[in-house]
Amino acid sequence: MGFKPVGGFGRCTFIIFQKLIGTVEIWECRVQSGSNTYRIFCFFLGNSVVVLTHGLVKKSQKTPKQEIKKAQTYRKDFLKRRIKP
């Protein structure tokens, strides 16, 4: 599956989308563009919204623990500050 990113940077290939084990609803999306693989961390808000926390260039097989912790911190902060309708 591929998609064309906003800004027209070329074609990207979706590699994997999975919930990270041991986290509170943090998901990782891996996307490949050219020779680079990117990790994008996110979480779901309800059934129709995906909130992206941050991303990085994938350099190793294992997801860095500090990046998972950062995503969890961003999620917690977002939910704390969110104004509910």
C-alpha cells in the first residue's frame, strides 16, 4: 500500500501499523520512503481520530524505549489538556 504525502515528496510504502506491547494505547506506524524507514508514534482518540505524537528515522530493529516513553508522555499531556465537548 502506498500514499502520496502532503507536499509531494514522492511515494511512500506502508510497512507496519501495530500497538506497542506494554504501552497504554501507543501505536507505531512504519513507513518507507526511498532508503529511509520512518517510525511515527500515535494514539487513538475515540473511533475516528488518530493523534500523532512524533516520529523519527528508524535506525535499529528495536524501538528505542525513550521514544516510547516520550509518546506516552505526549499522550498523557494531550488527554490532560483536552477540552471535552
